[in-house]
Amino acid sequence: MGDDGTGTGIRIPSMLISKTDGERLIDFARKRKGATLSAEFAIRDKSEAVDIELWYSSNNQLALDFVKEFDRYAHKLAGYVNITPRFVTWGCPVCTDDFKKEECFTDGAYCAPNHVKDDFNRVQGRDIITEDLRQSCLHKILKEKGEEPKWWDYMKEVHSECFGFISKECSKRAHKVKGFSWEETEHCVQESFIGTDMDISDNSILRDNAEAWKSYGTLYWPSVTINKVTFRGDITPENILEDVCAHLKTKPEVCIDFYKREHIVYEDSSILGPDTISAELLIFIVAILIGVNVMLIMAYRRCVKKEMEDTMGYKVSNAVSQYISVAQVAQNGMSNTSLEME
């Protein structure tokens, strides 16, 4: 790791420590003839679900490659992650009218990021942004229906069939292949514009994305934010999966399989697998068993008490009957004796 004074030259993984700590480590290494250091990057705030935001453009091949490859984990992470597609735009209100008409919406407020445009590729920025809106709307629709993982199926379809640029016709075919309503998606896109004139009307989806982009301070794309923090490192499916698993309190099976495959030592009682149960479920089961046992004991005591009362009543009644019989016999005996004496 080098520093030329401009703040660049730092590569991942890297670690910065104070000069005092560095001198201590040097002294220790000299005395012991070597030293071994270990570092643990622990996540402070873990949760049951992780919020992921993917920042990209529908015309960016690196981003689409990541989406296509991450699909193999996305379905297995269902219920553990909340994924939101985000789209990058830039503003150019001072650009020419011709440029804004081809590349932007809302009078230059939202323009498509860098894309190749030559004699062989006449893709307009408006077409790219329109596909961005379709992908955002489709994700919203599927999420409301509880079918969010199907969004990844659409992304794989258009990526494989529309390599280079996702046109309107290609998107429409992908909707048909995957059984999605093209009309519903297009209606959502139209409704996202606050007005009828797309040249000047604001767009709620693009506006929210632009505001979030500024608040995060993200200056490069494609990028990924996990729980509102920008991921630093190579954006690969495995790297993102590892970071997501580190943020989860309860590890799904896909995380455990990844740890085993990468030889990562990890032990946690909250790991969920096909033959394990969570601590909360175990406590619930124990509480139920205790409650059932208490109810059985109370019922048994009531039965025993009632049986004792019935037995005692029978014995008392029997004793009284015997006493009365004896008394009657004695009285009859005395009566007979008196008669004989007379």
C-alpha cells in the first residue's frame, strides 16, 4: 500500500493504524523474531433482513452481468433481503434542446449516463431511461404481489436476448415469455411522470433515485449499497453474498453453503438449516411443554382430591351406618331382657 500524498494508492484489503501502534508491533516483531496478526471485520448492527440497493443503468453490461450471475443467490435469499433497483442519471439543464430531446427527461434534469453512440449504435438516452423505468416499475409490481424473485428472471431474459441494448420490442417479448403484463408495466411508467408532457414534467422514480444518489455520495457505478452503506470492493455475486450474510442475524442455508465452499469457519446457534430450529422456536416449544405439564398436574390434583373426598365420604357413611346398626341391636337386646324379667 502506497500513499503519494493525494490519498490514492490504497487497495483492498488494507488497514491503517496509528504510528504508536505501529512502533509497538515493530518492537514486538524484533524481540520475538516475527509476529502474526489477525483482524476481524465484525458487523455491529445485524438484522433479520438486509436492504440492498443496486445502482446501475440498463445499458451497462457490467451491471447486467452482475444481476444475471447474482440470480442464483437471489431466489435463495428471498425473505432475508429487500432488493431495490436504483438507476443513475445526471442533470444537464444547460444542454441544447436537441440534446435534451434525445438524451434526457424533465428539461435536462435526468439524462442517461455515458453510453456508446456512433454510426452503428444510435441508441438514445431516452430509450435507456425508459427501460430503467420499466425495470423499476416491474420490480414494484412484482414485490406488491409477493413475487419479487421473478424480477430476476426478467433481468436474465432481457440480458440474454437483448445483449447490448434493451429495446422496447425486446422488453415486450420478455414480458410475454415470463407471463408479465406489459400494459401494467407501461401504465406504471406513465404514472411516474407528474404531468402529461414528458419533456418538462418531473418523474417521481427518477427524482427519488437522484436524491438518494446525492445523499449517499456515491460517485461511481455500478455500485451496491447494503443497509444504506456503499459497498467498497469488487462487485461480484460472491462478495455481495458474503457481506449480506455478515449482516444477517439468522443465517439462511445459502450462507452456510457459501461458508463451507469457501472454507470460512463460522459457528452460530442461529444458523437455519433443514434439520435445525431457531432459538426463539425452541423457547416457544419449551414454554408450551411447561404449560401442558402444569395443566396436567393441576388436573391430576383435582382428580385425586375428588377421589379422596368420595372415599372419605363413603367411609364416614359406612361407619355411621355400622354405628346405627350396632345401636339398634343393643337397644333391641335391652328390650328383650326387660320382657323376660316381667
